[in-house]
Amino acid sequence: MTTLYPHALFTYGTLQREEVQQHLFGRTLSGQAAQLQGFTLGYIEQHDDASRLTGLSRFLMLEPNPASTQTIAGMVYQLTQSDLQQADLYEGPQYQRIEVPLTSGQRAWVYVTAHTSPA
């Protein structure tokens, strides 16, 4: 964490794509590999700005599941508050942002399904 980029965001899908980062943040992000447990990975059908930008209609989605032994691999990026707000708009109402511990012990924001209680 730095003063300029104080927020860690764990990503596991389209936020790792260079064209999405350029569109949202005006730059390509440099991140670190990370892992998350206590969630299961699923999919959601979506036809919105994200699908127009990526050309996809099916997106990955995390669902909190404390009993899960599945390890979710992803990337952690350091972001500004403004970057997080842009990511919130991109993810839309199907997702909610919650703070979680990664397997490394670092805490980071992550987008999960909005249709369940936070873990």
C-alpha cells in the first residue's frame, strides 16, 4: 500500500484485462499474484457496459462460502479512491465490494455477488 494508491483490490476476472484497465483507470495496472479462500466461483449472464467493452456476456462471480476449500487465484492491484469508484460503476448492481483477508494475510477489496450477505 502507498499513500498515492492506498486501496488493494483482488481481481479474478475482466478487471485483469488491459483494455478494461485502460478504459476505467486510464492506465495499465501492475499487480501481484494472490489467492483467496472461503468463496466459490460461478458465472453470471450480463448485457451492459461491461459486456460491450469486453465482448463477453458471461462473467465470473464469487459467492461467499466459508466451508469451501477452493482456492481462487487472482491479482491484487493498488488503486486510488477514484479508481475504486470507477470499478464500482463498471461492476454494476450485480456485484458488491467487500473487504476480505487473502491467503497471504493481506486485506483487500473484492467484488462478490450482490445477492448474498457479505462473508
